[in-house]
Amino acid sequence: MKNKLSGLQNILWAIGILAVGLALLVGLVVSMSARYEGERLSGTMTLGEGVQRAKHSQADSGLDAAPVGELMPLPEIKKVPLDEVLTTTFLCDKTLLGLRSYIETYGDGATASIWTDNGSGFFAAKGADSQIVFVDGSLVTPGNAAMITRPRKVVLYLGSDGLADTTEQDFINGYVGLVNSIREASPNTILICCSIASISSNYQGSDGLTPELVAKANAWIRQVCIQTGAWYADIASLLNDSNGYLSDAYLMPDGRSIAAAGIAIVVDYFRFHGVS
């Protein structure tokens, strides 16, 4: 009897050892398989690399997006029809409001939108919290306006309002916030930031504007473009004279707003410079 029990125990021990060995073998096979599939084969991207390539591709996918980290002047293009320029959305302060009359004169083919403040000023430092008069007369932020209308292209021309009371950091932070708020609301919108024209040589405004301040603001706007990847349009170089003042030929009586002749120069610039 004892011999039978001993033999049975030996059989059970053998079965147990075999089962453990089989389990170890299966575990080893599974482990090697998982490790193999986790390694990247030639020509295959990992998820992390795919995300990085997607970001890089979005920044460098042609002329519709400027790469962050360098200034990208708006490139020259073959002259486009006037009505193509006049379907753009312009986010501007009162100095460029002559554009509205220009559009109205053009007629039904012009569908450009003019986003501007209610007369209280458009301060770059307030950025995304600034409010514009929307098409229904309500006051909304530029980001909300972009979310509703999803414009193809937005040209930003602002920076002189409140400039004398604005620090460099506040200006840049606010402007960057404004650009990013539009981009987040409407990711496919092309964003173009413009340098701003100076003032007349005998400017008498009480806002403290000087050609030196405007020049500083334009340097800050270039920095905004570098930080955000927005395109840069050097409008100031077209409208200022050799002494850094707004040319008399493009000047409104207030000493800082752009007259019809200057508006025509701006529009013509965008007929020869653009992205799509």
C-alpha cells in the first residue's frame, strides 16, 4: 500500500513540475512577443514621435502657417484680384477705419469684415479680453467672434491705443493672448500681424504718442509674431516717411489715422503679399 501511495505522489509531483515548466515557457513567449511589438520597426513612428511630427508638419506645411521661433514676413505672391483682399477680416483700431469706406465704395463684391472697438480704444495689453462691435451690434471678444464666423484670414492692425501707458511685457503678453484666443477659437484661420504707422510730425494728441514709441511697439509686434507663428506684414514701412513720421500724403487731420490714399496702399500691399 505504501509503495502505491509513494508512486502516486511521485506521479503528482511530476505533473506539478511539468505544469510549472509549461507556465514559465508560456510566460517567456508572451514576454518576448510583447517586447518585439513594442519596438519600432524601420519606417514606423511611435505615438510620441507621431505627435511631434504632426506639430512640426502643422507649422511647416507651406504658406498657411509660420513656424514658431522665427519672424516670417508675409511673402510676395502673384497679384490677386481686389475682391480676394476684400473678403478678409480686419481686426483694427480706429487708425485704419478708413478701410470701411474703401470697402463700401468697392460695392457688393467686397465682403470684408471690420472688427473694431466701440470707440473706447483697442488696447493691445488687454488682449483676449478686448471687445469688438459684432455684426449684430453686441460687444464680444475677438475669440468669440472668430468662433462664430470662422474667418479664413484675420489681419491685425493695432497697438497705438494706450501705448504710452503700456509696458513692453504687458503689450507682448496681451497681444500674444489675443492671437492665441483667435487661433484656439478658429484653428484654421490664417493670422497676420501688421506693424503700425507712426504719427504726423506736428502731432498734438494727448495720448503721449511719439515716433519712438511706435517704433518700439513695432519691435514688440515682431516679437509677438515670433512667439505665436503669426505672419508679419510691415505696413509701417509703406506709410512712414524717411524721418519716421506718417507721410503727409497718407494722413488724416487727427495726425495719426490713415487717409484714403494710405488705405489704397495697404490694400494694394495685400494684393501682392499673402498666404492661403
